[in-house]
Amino acid sequence: MPKINLYRNISITFIVFTAMLLSAVFLFFYSQAVIIITPESQDVNLSFNLDVRSTTTPAELQSQDIISGLFLSKEIVGSSTFPVLSTKTASSSVVGTVKIVNNTNHSQALVKTTQLQAENGIIVRTNESVTVPGGGSVMVEVYPKDPDTFTAVDLGNLKIIKLATSLQDKIYGIVDSKLAKNSGEIKVLSQGDINRGQEELKQQLITQAKTELGLGEGEAVVATVDQVTTDKKIGQSSDSFNINLKLKVRYLQMDQAQLVELVNRKIQNSNMSGLKIGNIDMNNLKYTIINSDLDSANLKINYAMKATLTADNEILNKGNFTGKTIEEVKSYLSKTGMAKEVQINVSPYWKKTFPKKEDRIKVIVN
């Protein structure tokens, strides 16, 4: 009887050991893995061209990249002062430039060396002969009559000494840039200065016009210069100059509903497999006007979308994870830039690698 009990105990021990061994083998070979991903939104840019036309048909709107719209226009004027950046080597004798004004109906000739006197008594002479038209003005360089006693002449009027007394209050000089002895380089207005100032003022006026019209940052306009004037002439010595500018600004009034519908259609026709697109926000749409006429315009559209990956994205193909270590999978998903947070659960808990079979891997996108 004791021998039978011994055999029985041995059998039970063997069965328990075998069961434990089989369980361990089962767990070793039948591992599972779960990846839980919280996606990171990505910027996806959609670009295409479209035509805006004053007259359209339903068939064009459905089948072509066309929407309805028309050009409106606005006139805007403005002025601003800009620094003179151009320079030239100054003559040792010339101290600046004076404007000669003639408020009579007849032209007035002035010979070279004509004397002009400032309120402080300083006298300068013209560096060339000029004729001042009636009702007009000319610019002329001047130099000191007596260089040794010359002091700077501030802004103001100059009297033409040898002109008839009756004409001195009608024909006179104006100092609008201080007269002073110069050495080396002096600032002289150039066409480049005018071009620079005109472009800067133009952009300022375009921004002002868009604000007044209620146009968004991404909405474009076509601006043409109707008139430009400056208070200084090319070649005149001055530290600054003023520009007056008149612009004609043409802007588009588009059918917003048609534009949204076209953007949606473009998104649907694009290769967005494995991505979920957020809601359409037309504030993210920007365009440039490539060319236009009175009845139509061709635009370049750029639309910045937000997209997140979905479970069927190729990045999350289970074949990318089979046999990899947990750290390798985390590194891979981190490098894609599309995962904000990654959780990985592998069973049994001591396993450090993913299963070698795809059907034992589960991917969940929050």
C-alpha cells in the first residue's frame, strides 16, 4: 500500500510539472502586444490653381476649378518721409542746395554767382546760371561768398540781394536742408532712393486698403500706381525726402460657398489615405493673383490643413513592428513625428520583443 501511494505522488508531481512546463512554453511562444497611440496633428499643404470668373455655369462649377467672383476697385492716397541713402563726394566749396522760387508771371534769369543773403547776414552765391520759370522753381547749388567767415545757414528764406526791391518778396531762395561746409560724402537724392521709398509706401497703402476693405491676411490685391510726386528732385542734397502716392487697388469678391466646396473636392481627390483631416478653416487659405483682366482672374491657392494619422496609415502597418524590441518600436514611432504619446503593453510581462506574427499585434489610435 505505501508503494502505491509513492507511485501516486510521483504521478501527481509529474503531471503538475508537465502542466507548468507546457504553460511556460505556451506563454513563451504565444506572446501578444498592444500599441496605443495618441496622434500629433500635422500641417498638410494643399496647393492648386483656380479661375475666378464673373459668369459661370453649373457644369463648370462641378467639373472644373472655377468659382464665381468679380473685381472691385478702391483708390487710396498717402504720403511719407524717407531717409536719403545715396551719397556723392562733396565739392570743397559747395555748402548745399537752395530752391529759387518765382511767384511772378514772368521767368527770371539769374547768372552764376548770384548772391543770396540769409537772415543772419551770411551770403552765398549760386554755382551756375539758372532761369526760374514764372510760377515755378529751380534747385541750384551754392557756395559761400566768404569761406573764412561762413557759418551754417538754417532752414528759412534767402534774399536775392541785387534783385529789384519790388521783386525780392516774390522771387527768393528757400533753404530746406541746412547749408554747411561739407567734407567727404554728402547725401544726394537718387532714383534708387525714390524707388525704394515708393515701394515701401505702396506696401503700407496696400495694407491700409486691405484693412479698410476688411480683407484677410491671405487675400490678395492688385495695386497699380496712378500718381507719384516727391518734394525733392534727383541730385538734390538732402537728408530726407517726402513721397506722395496715389494707388488704384483692385480686389476680388469671390463666392465663399463655392470656394469651400472646391477646397473640399480637392481634399477628397488628394491622396490623404491614412490621414484624418480637420474641419475646413478658410482663415488658413491664402492666394496670389497670377494674372487678371476685367472679367476673370487666375489664382494660386495655398491651404494649410491639420491632419492626424489613422489606424490604416502605412506607418502603423503591423509588419513594421514584428520581432522588434519595445525600444525599437518606440523610437520608430517617435521619429515619424505623428505620435504625441505612445503606450506599449507586451504579454507575458517579461517579454521585451514584439511577436513575430502580425495577428498577435493590436494597434489602437485614440
